[in-house]
Amino acid sequence: MVEKILLISLTLFAVSIAIALFRIIKGPSMPDRAVALDMIGVNLISMIAIISIVLKTKAFLEAILILGILAFISTIAISKYIERGAIIEHKSDN
Amino acid sequence: MTVIANILIIATISFGTIFILVTAIGLIRLPDAFSRAHAASKSATLGVMSILLGVFLHFWLIEGHFNSRILLGIAFLFITGPVGGHMMGRAAYLSGVKLSDQTVRDDLADVIKKKREKLQ
């Protein structure tokens, strides 16, 4: 019973990633695509957590932290690039 | 005892799955980039926090292994999810993404106009 519910939730995550992929391909502006990529990162974190229950292993739990950090840093870098045209600024005014 | 633990785990994981599905529906249905960023930052963070809490409860109550990395991951996602959403909304506004037709007020436009006049 628990296994079945976990597999159903994995399927729903796959559907959700497919919807985000549709938004990445179609999205009218660059921030839309960045938001959808951020959501794919969140979905991957949830999928890894549930797969580690299904496979009964503790080896994948470090990957959750690493994926969280990578998703956050890439979102910040893309938004700085969209806003100013540079990721690391050299001027300090405003 | 195992039955109660299973009920807790399934309840939290189903709650998180429902919230992530709502996020996907919002990402495909909402009209402009700001409302889509609103959907993707808040409810996805709540959903993934709930799922990680369920996985933590599974490893703690059923396999007897207190895993502090999942708790660290929950705290990290709780801090960074809203920060990422805020940065993305600000970048979208300042790079000139159009608001939807149904928007009734836009308070930030006046502030940015005054600031640009002051700078020149």
C-alpha cells in the first residue's frame, strides 16, 4: 500500500516536470524559463527523497543538499544576469 | 506503532505531492511572469518541505536512523525558496516584462520613475 502511494507520487512528479518543460519551451520571456527551471530543481529534490525510500537506501540523502544549493545559486546567477547584464558587479553605486 | 508511523508518512508525502501538482497547474495556467513566479516559489517550497519531513519521519520511525542532513535540507529550502522567488520577480520587473491585462495597480512604476529622474 505504501509502495503504491509512493510510486503514484513519483508519476505525478514526472507529470509536473513535463508541464514545467512545456513552460520552458513556450515561455514568452526569460524569467518564465528561469522560474520553470527552479521548479524542476525542486521536483528533482522530492523525487530523490522518495526514490531513497523506495530503494531502502541512505546513500542519496547527500544529493538532496547538493541539488538544493545548486538550484539556489543558479537561480540567483540567472536573475542577476537578466537584471543587469553581469553576474559579478564591479561598480558599487546604487 | 508502525501503522501510526505509516499514516504520518503517507499524510505528509500526499500533502506535499498535492502542493507540487498545484504549483504545476499554476505554472501553466496563470497569465503573466509575476504570478507564475508567485506560484512557483511559495507552494513548491511548502510542498518539498513537507515531502522531506515525511522522508525524515520514515528514516527515523521505521528504520531507526536519525538523519540530520534532511533537517538541514528543510531549513536551507525554507530560507532560500522565497529569496530566489523575490530575486526573480525583481529581475523580471526591471528587465521590462509586461504585466498582464488584468492588473489593477502598479505602485513600483512611480518609485522607479522618480528614482531615474533623480539619477539624471
